[in-house]
Amino acid sequence: MATLYSLRNLGISPGQSKHEELELELAPYVQAGVAYASPVSAVPGLLDVTMMTEGLSFRLRFQAELHGPCARCLEDATLHVNVDAHAVHDSEVEDDQLRSEWVDDDEHELDVTGWAQEEVGVRFPNRLLCRKDCRGLCDTCGIDLNQVDGVHTHDKPSDSRWDALRTLQLGTEEQAENDAADALERGE
């Protein structure tokens, strides 16, 4: 369920602000097919709406904690997000920089949840790690390298592409010379 804020009948004049405490319902943030979710269904947020001479100015503040798998070892990783975002909207102009995509002019509503989701995405790292020095999983056996003391190694398996050559029985250098001489005598 999206948190929508009605912009009808704000009851403020240019230069005045209205401050609202909201409960933001954040959907899980999905990155590369992996969901990172808040452990609570809604996070508290503060929304300031200021009437300008032309249009509205918005400020959204909230903190959230998202949990999901570490990008290296798959253990639980946590991201603490601290958002303090600003946007403006003037429904009378065509300039996209002065029109917030989160305001529906027909319904006169601000999609606070959509805006909050975008702000989480802007702050989300390329790879969320359980800790900065996470060593990840062994690419051979899959063991969590964070749980291993010291160096973890495996004997390198032989490259199977060379197996056919290993089965060839090549003679000595002398045999190769004799075969070449025989071929010359036969006129080959």
C-alpha cells in the first residue's frame, strides 16, 4: 500500500510550510533479482511542504534499515539508509526540472512511498556486503571463507581439454627420424 499525501486544501500561503509525520511503507528494494527488505512494515518519516510563489517545495526525511544476503558470502547484510531529500513541483510549467515525477496533478497527490523508494535506490551500494573485509565463498567448494582461519586452498584439477593428448603414445626422437626417412624413400 502506497503512502499518498493529498495536496488539496493544504491551508498554507506562499512562504508558509506544513510539517507532517508519516508512516512510510517501503517495499523491498530489489537489486540484481535479490530483495532487500525492512524488518518493519513501516518506517516513520517527516514531510515538509512549503508553498512557494509558484509551486510547492518538498522535503522528505526518514531512516530505514534493509536486510538481505551479502553479495559475497550470502550471510545477512544490513544497510542503514538516512534520507534527507528535496524536490520542487510547479504544475504550471513544462520544464521537467521543476516538476516532480512523484506528484500526480490530476489527483493532487504526492506519492511519498514512490519517492522514498527512489531515494533508497540512489543510496544503495553496487554490492551490499556483510562487512567491508568479507572474503566471500570459495569458488571450488563453496565454504564461507570468513569462517576459515588462514589460507584455504585446493589442488588444481587438471585441464580436461588436454586429456586426448595425454593418451597419445609418442615415440622417441629417433623413431620420428626413422619414420620421416621411410616416408621420403617411399616418395611421400
